[in-house]
Amino acid sequence: MYVYDDFDEKFVRERAAQFRDQVERRLSGQLEEAQFRPLRLMNGVYLQLHAYMLRVAVPYGTLSSRQLRQLSMIASKYDKGYGHFTTRQNIQFNWPQLKDIPDILDDLADVGMHAIQTSGNCIRNVTSDQWSGVAADEVADPRPYAELMRQWSSLHPEFSYLPRKFKIAITGAVSDRAAIAFHDIGLQLLKNSDGEIGFRVLVGGGLGRTPMVAKQIRDFISFDDLLPYLVAILRAYNIEGRRDNKYKARIKILVHEKGIDDFRARVDDIFEGLDKEKLRAPKGEIERISKFFELPAYETLEENSPELAEARAANASFNAFVNRNVATHKKPGYSIVNISLKPIGGIPGDATSSQMDVVADLADQYSFGEIRVSHEQNLVLAHVKQSDLFTLWQRLREAELETANIGAITDMITCPGLDYCTLATARSIPIAQKISEKFADQSRQDLIGDLKIKISGCINACGHHHAGHIGILGLDKKGEEYYQITLGGSGDENAAVGDILGPGFSADEVAGAVDVLVDRYIELRESKSESFLDVVKRVGLEPFKEALYADH
Amino acid sequence: MAKKIKGDQIFTGQLLREGLVVYFTADENWSTDLQQAVVATSDDELTELEMKIESISHKNDVIDVYPFVVVRDEKGKLVPQHIRERIRTEGPSIDYINQPFKQNMNAA
Amino acid sequence: MPIIKNGQFVEDGWVTLEEGAAVPVEGDVIIPLEVALADVTALDGRTGKTALLISNDVDVEDHAELIAKADMVVLMLPAFTDGRAYSQAMVLIEELDYKNELRIKGDVLVDQALHMVRCGFDSFDSNHEIDLEVWNKALHKMSTTYQRTYEGDLQVRS
């Protein structure tokens, strides 16, 4: 993975020092809150319901064991001993004090990390496929390009005060695990007929109160033109994006109002006029970055060792874990191990300091010291020998990290909701906990198969409810929490926005309503291989509405 | 400033340095204890409190100041009327430190 | 407020044309773009210097000819969170090859000063009282950058 050179380190340390100075000026009263707020946001510092919150960037979701241990240390020293992994592959600390944050940023700089642009109306952390580099269906590893974009977008002088936030996601695989169609810019790595690497470019996707699936603006842009083309899109947006209404300020609204063809023409016009040579990555830079992402020194191994088959046959819980959490690696004899942060009845995406330490140790022992964070709020060890799987599973079990539910109904994306967030209108976590407990039974989860529930505590949709096979949106009705259910959303390569089923439910009713929907699905499906989403697509909402509202 | 909502109101904010939630008290200070808050029972009192907060010298120490409605419970203690403020006063409603991890229900 | 240029407060000889006033022949005058557009001949035969004041909803590319004649362009920053002037500046410089003085006027604050310099602004007309020492310090908090724009003496990733 990428390691900072002297230049990167100097940059991040200077940025931390710059923020320290800004905090000092704020605390002494030289800087007013209105002037300070955008500055702190651009360093990931929010004021939440109970305290400040610090969001630390995990660029494209890749961490070293050393970095994860440092995050654990920060959680223990400055917070309450835990952190929350987010849908943007970042980690949030819920209780830091403003006066300590400059020290935290220094601690992060010690391990090549930062909180730059994890909030604010600027280019945010570039996200990617958590299986980058090892997925069997990958054209090329997107992380070198993501790192290049991280550098290019850091403190960009022209694009630091955009109309609204700007999120870029990139995938190198055919199966989209990075939800690129729900980003301001989505990039899909491709090879053209000459074998040249380039990108399919999507623009104007997003969730929030106006969910939109991104539209294609270019079918192929060469690597050389990537940064200039991004400049052209960002410049068109910075100049023309709406600033009169916060809720209409994202690029998706501009693209929607202009139409993709007019927007493309505008971008092309700017692109043609650019001094592209000046905007391209320096010569040799992508090669330099790519070296850091060369795959580790794998051994030559047989796929599916007899020991693994034996262990699976002997231990049903381990077998369930392999079935749900272990994915195919492109190298024979290796596997991708997904560690669920969704224990039954737990808080989705939370990890304690000691769990972070355990995962860091396991990464060192079994996965070349590297950890990934997924946008579905789980962790990944991307290079595990199949012969180590059983031992690894036992170690995960000791840390209560062995929940076998990746992609299952209890593996829910959940925003922090009204338990933490100032914007929330209702709680999300207790809803997830109730659903999780209702579907705790492993055999029932297996029977149901792949089903993605996504829960947001307000219309801003941080919990991606629009993209959930079952989406749950928490709202406030005269001081009471109530929840609206949508069906048929999807965040993958067939991205779709879910449709609202009907009247909402109280907090106590939601888990029961999900139960009814799931039972209806089981009745309706033609075979076990027909997923919940397939059935919704085939039969529409009516049979589900009937099941839910017949008694009401 | 905030809308005038019917009901008794108190002013809250958060400490600039620490971020902690505080309430404006009768002795023109800020306390983390809701029960210490000074209650405005009319629009005039609310305006008066608001002006007082504006005028105090340590104004910079507290940010995000706004009023919210409180009621009294059967023991006479102040309780925020809206769930948002109740959670803000009492902390997250979930067991966030000692998470109820698992169980794997059909463990071997 | 005095103008900041090269890290110093400078005495400014420019006068901004008052609303409804005719464009004088003499003197260094800042003329709103709309006035210049309403009567293009008003700029001809001036003996003093001419600056254009351009609001941030204007597509500067549409006014290349006028801008080419300007001794100074003043772009507006109504709120420091409104970043349109940064892109206007980049278009002026990169696409229209504008080389004269480029001023930013309005909610100009020290914490955005480096971004402004890096987008090619070289004079600053702030609504606020600026502490020059803090301003100059803020300009030198970073010595590194990943973008090749107006990098000055910043070290650029290469």
C-alpha cells in the first residue's frame, strides 16, 4: 500500500500545523465561529449532538496495521475507546475535544494519515472497491488512480469552496462494490481495444433528498486526460452549480437541470481550452504510486486445501463463516476475508480499540499487514491463505468479530442517526439492533440469502436507504420517530433508487414490518437463487404492500 | 434567532473547547446540568435571556446557542419535551461502550 | 480599507465609478462590467487606466475583448464560502491569457489568502480589518502543493 515520501509527510504535517494555528486563533477569539466552521469542517471536525466529532480519512479504504493501531490508540487516548467506520470508508471518533484535535492530527501524521477534506464543500475522500487488487473480476487495481486523485484534490486552490461537497468513487471491477453510480463522479477502469487503461466516467449521481443515478458523460477517457477532465467537470460545476439553495447545490441537480448532453458539451468546451500538459500527473508519477500497490509475495498454493474442507465439515459455525464472509481471491489458495462489524444486536460499523488492535495483529500475521474498510462498514483482510482460515476464524471469535453475515439481512448499513447526529430526525441504530435480533438465527439468514437493508436517520441519506433492497428512512412526526420503508433500491452496477411502499411505521413496528416483507418474499420466490431484489423487480411493490398493509 | 414555541424554554449551547452540552443558568453562567438551567416562561423572558447571553463577556466560550422547550416530570425535574433534546441531554440511547456483542445463535 | 499587494498595505489610486455616473476621461477608474457593456465607446479615448469590476455570476469568456483592454480586473467575493471567483480567475488567466493585475474584493480573509494567491490574484480588497502579520504568516503556513497553478515558491510534487 501507499507509503508517504518526504513530500507527502511535509504536506500533511504543515496542514496539521496550519489547523493548530486556526484552532488557537479560534479559542482566543480572533477567529469567529462563522469563519472557523468551514475551516474545521475541511479538517473533518463537526459539532455533533453531544460533542465534537472527528472524521479521519481512510483513503480508498486501505489501512496498514500500524495505522489501525494508531486509530485504536487515538480512540483510547482522546475518545471513549471506540470508533465508527462509515459508508465513505472513513472512521469517526464521537467524543474528541476541540483543544485536543491538533494533537490527534499530529498523531495521525505520524502514521501517514489525515482528516483533510473529510467534510466541507470540497472534494472528499476518494472511495473505492474494498477488494481492489485481489478481486477475481478486476480489470486493474483502482487504488493507484485513487491515490493520485487524493493528492491532486488535496487543498486544491480552485475547488475548496464549491457549491456543495463533492464525492468521487472508483472501481476497477465489473461488479460495482463502490456504488460509483451514487457519486458526484463515478469512475470505472477499463481497457480499450488497444489495451490502454482508461476510465468510463459517470457524473451527477447521489443520494440525499433528491436521489439520482449518475449518467455517463464519457465512455472512455485515457489516463493522461483523467486529471484535466476532472478539472473540466469541477470547473463547470464550480461556476454553474446552484448556490441559492443548499438542497439544490450538488452537481446532480446541475446535470439534471441542464441535461447530460448540455452538461457534457459545457465540460468538453472547458476541457478543450485547458492547458492539459500542465494539469496532467507529473511524468512517472503513476508508475511511482503503482509500485506501492504491487501485490504481496504470494506463495504458490493449491485452491481449496483438504484441511480447509475438513475444518468446514467438522465445524458448522466455521462453515457458515466461510460461506458468508470469505470471498474468491484471484490467486489460487488465497481468500478474501470480510470481517463483519455487524454483530447481532450491536452497533453497525463500531469497533472498540481492542478489536482494532486484534484486527491489526491478525493482518500482520495472516494478511501482509493490510486492512481494508468497505463502504458497507465492514473490514477486510484481503490476502489470507486458505490454510490459515480456520485459525484466523478462531482468533476473530475470541474478539467477537466472527459474525457470519456479510451481505445477509443483518449486515445493515446504518447511519449514526439521532443518537449522535445533529441533522438526524430519528434514531437508526436501535432500529438496526431490533432487526438484527429478529433475524439472529443463522439458518433463517441463510434461507433468506442476500438482502441489503440500509437505514438513514434523516433525509440526507447517509445510511444509503435509497440504495437498500429494503430501505428505511427515519423521520419526525410531531416529536415521534417514524420510519418510511422503500423497496427495490440497489447500489451496485445495476444501481436503482427504491420506491416508497406506503405509510410509515413507529419505531416498535419497523422490525416486524421487515419480517412481514421477508416472509412474503420467501413465499413469492421461485427458487432459492431468486434474491429478494430479483423478486421485487419481477413482481413489483403490490404483493409486498398487500402483505404489510392488509391488516392496517 | 429561534422561533417562539409555546412552553417553558431554556437556552442550550456547546462548550467551544470541549464540545460538551451546557445550559444557561440563573447566575449567567453555563452548566452541564440541565436542572441548573434558568427557565423562561414567557416570550419576554426568553428575549431577556437571549439578550443577556449576547451581552456576557465569555460569549465566545459557548457556540451553537438556541432555546428549546422543557416540561416538568412528576418529581418536578426539568425534562426536554422533544426526543432530540432528551437524547442530547441524556446521551446516546444505545449501550455504546459495552456493546451487546453477538451471540451466534446456532453456534456449534 | 487599504489594498494588500505583495504582503503590504498600499495606497490605492483607483476610484470605483459611482452608480449612474458617466465614465470620466481622466483618472484610474474601476468600471462595473455592465457599465462598460452598455456603452463600449465610453472606454475609448480614456487617458487614465481602466479596470473592470466583474460579479461572480458572469462567464468571463463571454467578454474576452473587453477584458483584453483592461489594466486591472476586479473579481467579487460576496462571501468567503462562494468559490466562483477562483474559477473565474483560472479561466481569465489560462484561457483568456489575461496578464494584468487581478484583484479580489469582498469577504477576503486570511485563511483563504493562499488559495487566492494560488489562483492568480495579486491584489486584495477586503471588507475586514486585516492583520498584515497574520496575513503574511498564513501565506507561508504551507510550503508544499500537489497542483501546478500559481505555486510561487511552493514545492510542487514532481
